[in-house]
Amino acid sequence: MGMDNIEHVVLVMFENRSFDNLLGWLYDNQTNPPRFNIPPQTPPTFEGLTANTWSNQLSAAGAQKVFVTRPTTAWPSCPSANQSPTPDPQEEFDHVTFQIHGKACPAPEDQANMSGFLQDYSTTAAGPGSINQIMQTYGPDQANVINELARSFAVCDHWFASVPSQTWPNRGFVHTGSSDGHINNDNYEWYHISTIFNVLQEQDKTWGVFWDEDRVPALTYWQFPMLGGWRANFQNYSVFKRLCSAQPDADPAQKLPAYSFIEPRFVPNLFGTEQPEDYHPPHNICRGETFLADVYQAVRNSPCRDKIMLVVLFDEHGGCYDHVPPPTGAIAPQPWPQSRDGRFKFDRFGVRVPAIVVSSYVEPGTVFRASPGEQPYDHTSILATLRDWPLLNLDKTNFLPSPRIASAPTLDRVLTRIPGNESTAWPNIVAKCTIDASDTSANIPLNDLQKSLLAAAKVENTDTDRATAAQQVKSLQTYAHGASYLQPDAS
């Protein structure tokens, strides 16, 4: 049992990039294949991109195919190659349905063919001169941190978002095994359901949420009001780094908790130099790369690193192209096995996203996926792994009730090395891309996630109620509007 050797699980979850967008060129099966597959396969394979193979085209008569390419470049709407795609693609349920089916209302028997990304992006404000950027992807030389981590440890090339939609529902699944019936962010309605953190608290296990913000609360804290009684478990990211540095024999209170969840900075500090580091388009991926490298280095340099499993995950694809159709046959969650509007039975997964496991017990160069006949990896695999983790020894009769968790494959099988044979090949990884000033304008548009956190900050710091704040932020358009919104009332 690989998880027998782990004392701390750390999950850092980023925003809105597909697998192809960041990791599609990680390996070449002909000239540079992975070293190992889980389950074993000879020769090992990788489900990535190949030049001049995958394409979309507009529906207009005579439109030519646009193939997936690398690297990303600047466009009329995109000031920097590291901010592609600009503007932000659409990620709501109806848009994702069109992206993966190429039509707005697919029949139940219609198979996903990933043909609608280009057409859907044409409905944004990109303009005809910038539409094709949705088919551009980042090569390993551009996004070196996430690609080096994937190559140095284990990457899953068939990990799918839990819901074919936005951030809030998918983060619901990683914390609870359900989206509480939501298939969009839905005016930031609270999820009144129990989370993995409630389970850990009730069974006297240690946990912490660490977020790199100074103006807005943690998204996890805001989304789940049942966590309101444990504010002390929500701490700044700097505390996570300090806890990583503790010696193995340190007091437990000075060490990492059993389960740590990390949120990058989603919202700029609005009047300073700190910008979002979540990879969310069109945020500069160099900032995400730099933050990911910082998390990795904190774990890499920890005296307890052989006892830590770091998981790097993205909540959803955010409208970015991927060529692998999401599987159908997903197990419906509990509570709310059907969406609140009755039109989705949670029977298909979202688009493929990056997922990396970093551990001394991982065989470098591994590509893993679910075994034939299993449900694929999705965000509930995190919960299934925690449920079965020997260290926690959780009471499974008082665990989260979602059948999606019960059917999910765990990460135990990825940790194939045994004690005494731990890998020491933890490379020193730093971001190689350059951050310029193109993402510091106060006129950058706010995305829906940022608006939800601005509403949260307003509620926490004033007497504004949640529903009112949720409506107020809908009218905010830019970073400048967000900064103004959070200023104390003139009165």
C-alpha cells in the first residue's frame, strides 16, 4: 500500500486550463515516450498532441480547419504569448456542451467530438483576428515548471473535471463529492453540504486551507458556510511554507496537518503589484508557474518531504481546447443526483485537466490512468484517496455519502516505490518564463470567480448581505471597478 508511507497530503488546485493547453506536448510516443504506465503497458504511451492532427473549424461556408499548434503567440486581443487566450473563454455549462459536441443541444446518443471550441470562442469579444488562438497550446519550453514536474514524477493523462462547467461546481466535487445540484456558479449560492474538512474535524484529524490573498477570504471558506466555525484552520500561504520547514520530531502543532489544501491568488491586490497566480486565462501563466514552483520547492526542501504527497490539480478547463472526449457513464452524486434545473443528471464528466502526483514513492516518468472498466480519475479521486488513507483511519460509515466517491480510483497505486527505495530525483525547478507588465492594467476584465470573491469580501467587511453583494458584483467590469467596490464607503 503506497499510502502507508505518507503522513501529509497537500493539494494545490489551480484554475481553468485543459490538459492539452499546458501538457499536451509533454511526451512523444515515437521519440520521447514516458518510462512507465499505470496500469502497466508495453510500450508505455501518452495521450498527448501530435502536429497537424487535431483541429476545429468555423461553421461558415468554406471555413478552413485550424490545427492545434504550439507555441502560443501574441494576437490583436492578446498582449503577450503568456496570456493566451485573451479574452477569457466561456466556461458555463451551455458553452462547454457546445465546445465538446459542436452543437448547442446534443441528443443523448450524440458522441462528444471536441469540435466546438473554435466556434464557441468566436462568440466572445476576441474579434476575427484573434479567434484562432484558442487552438494554440503551451509547449514544455513555455510552461517549464508544470511540464518538468509531470516528467519528473507522475502525471495522469485521463483525469477529467467532475462537471462539464465552471469553477464552483468542480470545487464542490473536490471538497464534497457533489456540487449541491449546481452546474454553474449560480450567483455564488452557498453550498449547504458537508465537506471533507467537516469529516476530518468531526473525527479529530488535522487539516488546513492555505490561501495567498490579503483582500478577500478563501474561496473554500466562502463557498461552504458549514466551515464557518473553524476559521482558525484557514491561514495564509506563508504559514504553509513555515510548517513545511518543521523537523520530523517537531511538535505536531508546528508541522503540516494531515491534509492541506492550497489556493493560489485569484484576485489582484488591486492597487499594487501582486497579480493573480492561478493560471486562469488570460492571467499570465508565468505567475502561475512561479507560484507552483514555490509550492513545490517548499515541499522539496522540507525535512519531511519523504512523508509528503503533493498533488497538483486544475478544477476545470476554462474553455481551453482539449482533444480527448470526456467519458459518459459518470456516477451521479449525492446530494442532488440531478441538477437543480432538472436538465443534467451528472452522467458525463468535464474536460480533461492537468493532474500530477509528486512524491518520493513515485517512479519518475510515470503516466497513470484508471484501469479498464473503472470510472476515470476525477476530482472525487482525492476524496477516495483520503477515505482509504491508512494514516487517517477514517470511520467510513461516517464519510461523505456521494456514490461518485465510492466508484473513484485512488492514488495509492501511483506510489509504487517501497521504503528504503525512495526517489531522490527531486529536481530544482524554477520558472523560466518572463513576467512583463502587460497584465497589470487596471482595465483588465474581472472574471466570474473574482467577482464572487469580491462579493465575499464585501459581506465580510460591511453589513451587506450575501444576495445583495452577489448582484452588485455582476455590474463590475474591470480591476479598477473591483478596487473601487472594496473601498470603505465615503460616509
